[in-house]
Amino acid sequence: MSTPNLNLATPDQETPDIAINAEGTPRKPERIQPLDVLRAIALLGGLLVSIWIFGGLGNNRQLQILEHPNSDNYRLFSLVKLLIEGKMIALISLVFGAGVVLYLSRPNQQNKLSVPDLFIRRQMWLLGFGLLNALLFLWSGDILYHLAIVGILLFPFVRLSSKGLLIAAMITTVIFCGKNYWKYSDDKKAYNKYTAVIAFEKKLSRDSSARARAITAIKGDNKAIAQVKKDSLSKKQKADKQAWEGLLKNTKYDPKKDEGENKEMQTTSFADLWSHVLPATQNRESQWMFQTGVWEVASMMLFGMALLKFGFFENKLSRKQYLLIALAGFAVGILLGWFRLHYYSVSIADYTKYVVKNLFPYNILFPLEKLLMTVGYAALVMFLAVITRLSSFLKAVASVGRLALTNYLLQSIICSVFFTGYGMGYYGKLEQHELYFLAGEIWIVQIVFSIFWLQRFELGPAEWLWRCMTYGKWLPIRKNTSTNTEVIIPALT
């Protein structure tokens, strides 16, 4: 099916590049408000999870919460993990995929770069924004970098039909599930190696001849000494033993880790902070990206492309159908999430016992859970979009989505300054509920900022800069501008 020439962006991207009239003036594009709302939900909801890392509620402190399953802190944490964690990245990727299809469906313009050329240029500049966010604003969990790379990789898939895209999305989702099992199978192998080493150690202790050789060695028999050394653990066996013991250690709360991390993050030297955060950033943008991230992002991007071509975002379904899809997505997704969190708690309590008794990891169906709940969010927004009473509220929320790139970078700047030592130094000092209150305050700031900004300007500052770099010329940003002047940037042409 053909796709309309609409201006749609992804949560981390600004809207597709501005349409240019023959005389060279920008033409105000038509917008799909539900997609702006979805971008805003992904952006604002994602902050509830990213603020964990910004604020020092990392994996170690999370283990402390999980050790008290009857506490209110645990219930609040589980609620956010169930409804938000992973779903907002999935929602970002889904709308990104829809945006890619819409962008590449635009016709080429005479005497200008082709749309595919502009798309690749956009993606490369988006990658640059991601590196800026990670390296300058110290956000190791940046998603722009990954969206840029996967967007380029999936560029050829735009030609597929809606059914073809859906099949590709399901295949990548299955691969994503397989990646989770692969990691778990590595843990099971590590445990099997550990048990083999322990059995060998017990055999040595029971071996009377080994004890006899030890006695002989004490008397100075060099041959006996050599034999005793031969019967000790090899380097490989020691490494196998330490590997499993280290893995188990990472499933238990260690207060010393928090002390060291807090000290590092509260240093006033930006250079020291940068050096401390860099390894996490490198791991995220290399190991995580190529082992798991590419499948996580690609599966939802492909699904977003498929939904766009099916007409999901164009009100092709009835309100009843959207509601049924939302209810089904949330019902099955929350059920899968409940089982995941339950078995996650079981694994944390005794990971050795879990590995011995369970064939599959607790998160093997997490990709399917995210897919269902993300579609649930999308269908719910499409259902609510036509309710007149909510129009003002949805318009205010949509304003955040229209400035998604600006607001995403602004979140990183605010949190970096608030939590790290070169700023206000609140890293590790706020409780979980206090982090959420702070996130809510940031929401208010961003909604108000977005509303007032869009009263004067067509684009956010980051969106405008990105668009100018993509086109290689200075484009208007103010509303109702009448200038036709275009200043070419030589480096970009």
C-alpha cells in the first residue's frame, strides 16, 4: 500500500525533514498527533528507568531492594519494571520504524539530494548526537547511537510489504529470545564446569595416596613434591571455579560497591567522571549492541514499519478494535511480566538452585512481553486520540514529542548536572520514590518548555540543528517566516 507524505519522526528523532517548495521556502507539514503522543510517552516514561542509572540506583542497589520482597520499595520497583522497563525503548524503536517508512516514501525533489541520500546523512548525524549524549553529557544508556546504526541496517527492508515486514519482525523477535537463552546457557555451562572442579577437589581430599605423597614431600622428596603439584588445580580449573563464584557474587547486594561507585560519581573533576563512565558507555555501544541490542531495536523497528504499512497509525481500525488490541496486549504482556519478575526474584534468592532446576531463563519471553505491551500502549493512544475531552491534554503531551530530540538531550543534561560531582552531587543520595518525584518535576518542566517553545518556533533547537546539518543549509526555525535565503554549509554539501 502507498504511504502518505506525512511528517513523522521517531521518539529520538525530530520529524522528517521539512518539505521545500519550488521557490525554496519551507512548507509546514501535516502531523499525526497520536505519534507525537507516543514519542512523548516513550521519552517521559523512559526517564523513570534511566533515572535509576543517573541517580545511582544501579544493579547493585536494585539487588538490595529485591532482598525485601514484602516492602513497599519492592512493590514500587516491581511496578516500574513491569510497566515501563524495556517497553519505552521498544516504543521508541517502534515509532522510529514507522518514521523510516514515511521518510523514505517522500518523493525526490529536483536539483536536490535524493531522499535515500538524505536519510543516510540524517542517520549519520543522529549517530553523532548519540556520541555527544554519551560522551559529553555522560549518559551511558544513550539510545540514539543504536537507532542510527540499526536504521541504516534496516534501510533495504523498507521495500518489503506489510506482511513481509511482520514476518521479519517476528524472526528478529525469536532471535532476541534466543539471545537471552544463549546467555543463560553460558551460565549453565559455567556451573557445570564449577561442579566438575569441586568434584575434582573432593577427590583429591579423599585420595589417600595424595595425602601420602604430601607427607613424602614434607620429608624433602623432590619427586613427591612434583607429584603433589601435579595433583593440584590447574589454572583453567581455578579460572572455571572463580568464574562461577564471581557470577554468584553479582547476584548479591554488596554495600562496598555502592561506596566506591558513589565516591567516583561525586568527584568534582569532569575528566575523572568521564574516565569512570567511559567503560560502561563502551560496553553499551559495542558488546551490548552487537550481542543483544541490534536484535532488540531491529525487532521493534520492523514491527513499527509493518504497522505503518498496515494502516495502524492512520485510524484504519475502529475504536473498538483499538481497545481490544490494547486490552489483549496489556493482559498477556502483564501476565508474562508477572511470571518474569517472579522467577527473577527466585533466581536472585538462590541462583545456583535456579540454574539446576530450570531449563530456561526467567527472561526468555521478555522480548514478546515488550512487543505485546508496546502495541498495547500504541493501540491505547489511538483509542484515546479521538476523545474530544482529552484533546487539550493530548495536545500538551504531544508538544513534548514534537521536541523529542531536544527533550531527550535536555534530560541527560539536567540529570548529569543534578547527580554528578561536577554539578550538584546527588548521586546515590535519593531513595527510589524520590527519584520518581524528580522525574515528575522534569516532566513538568519539559511539557511547559515544549508548549511555550512551539508557540514561537516550528522546531526544537536540536531538531533544527539536525535538519540544517542534514540538508547542508540554514533553514528557518521561527513560525510564519517569509525568508527564502539559504546559507549553504560547505562542509555538508
